[in-house]
Amino acid sequence: MVAGAERVAAGLAGLGCARGERVGLVFGTGRELIEAFFGVSLAAGIPACLPPPPRLSGLESFGRRTDAMLAAAGARLVLTDAR
């Protein structure tokens, strides 16, 4: 998991993630969430965990809710899995 978190931190640095910058995390529970959370922390960012969509139907309303949560959190970057 440490190597995964370090990869996330390096990727964020490459994207210009600034110290104290909020980064949205949209993952289910699991290894990817943990690696992303600690990767953001290693990059001196602030992880903002958001819920993943509960199902594939209703993705449009999920997108609107997620946009609102990201705006409220002040997140410029968002990490998620391939799903």
C-alpha cells in the first residue's frame, strides 16, 4: 500500500497539486481508497472523500450531487477508479 500511496503522491505532484489543496476521492471501500487517501496526504493535500454511485442507474443525479459536493469542498482535482 505504501508504494501505491507514493505513486498517487507522485502523480499529484506532476499535476501541480499544491500544499493544502483539497482533492476529491470517489472510491468504494478498499485498497484504492486507502492508497489515494494516503497519497493525497503524502502530497501535502487534503483528501475529501465522497461516496461512489450506489448503482449505475441515476448517474445523472449522482453527477449533479457530486459536482455540488466538490464545489463545497473546494476540490480542483478528483481521483476515482476505472469503474
